[in-house]
Amino acid sequence: MIYVDADACPVKPEILKVAERLDIEVTFVANSGLRPSRDPMVHNVIVSNGFDAADDWIADHCGPGDVVITADVPLAVRCVATGAQVTGPTGRIFDDTNIGMASAMRDLGAHLRQTGESKGYNAAFSPKDRSRFLETFDRLCRRAKAVTPKSGE
């Protein structure tokens, strides 16, 4: 299963393309409306507007053999802890080897923004980011599919 932190995800079309090609179910989770799909392999979950409601839903449902797409580092921490494979929309992989540093850097950035030392501007999403995401996401999906037993096995 693929779980997508969908509210501000810039790579939804790429996710659908890879998921369809590899025959993997996708669940988009968001606080607001999502475009419905007629594809029975695509599910939309709308959660409350409560703080971290989408993150909580994803973290509660993902696990080993799943792929999660999120730019939210605290959610990535939670998903890595469940054994899920996690990537951001720029193709950045979050795993046991780097999640601690990613979390520390996020906290440092938040501190610098609070103290006024940094403006906190994010780089614009680029075609290179989209390409790197596609490569990473395809690899993670193939790996997840290889280790996930098919129904009835």
C-alpha cells in the first residue's frame, strides 16, 4: 500500500502513474477535499481539520511493506518507526540511517526561524526534484512489492 500525505503533495500524478504500472493500491489522506477517482485501487481519506489528523491516520495505518510520501519530518519519523519506506516529494529518502539527523535539522530550522536568524524560505519545487522523486519512488515501490506477500500466500 502507498500512503500519501496529500494536502500539499506536488507529485500526485507521478504517484498514480507508478502505482498503476506496478498494481499497488494508493491512499491519499488529507484534511480537505480530494479529486475522486474511479480507479478501485485509489482511495481518498478525508480526516478532520484537527492538528496532525492526517499524520495520525497515516502513522496508525502504515507498516512494513508500505511506502509513505510526506514532506513532514515528524510524520516521517513515526512512519520509519513502523517499518514503512518513506520518501519526500523531492525524492529524499527517510530511513533508520538518517531520520535522527533529519529530525534534528528540522528542529534547528524551527529554532532559527523563531529567533529570527532565518527567514525559513523553502526552495521552489523543480523539475529535477520531480525526476528524483520518480526514480526514488519507483525503486521503493518495487522493493515494497518484492517483500509484501500477495493475498492468499
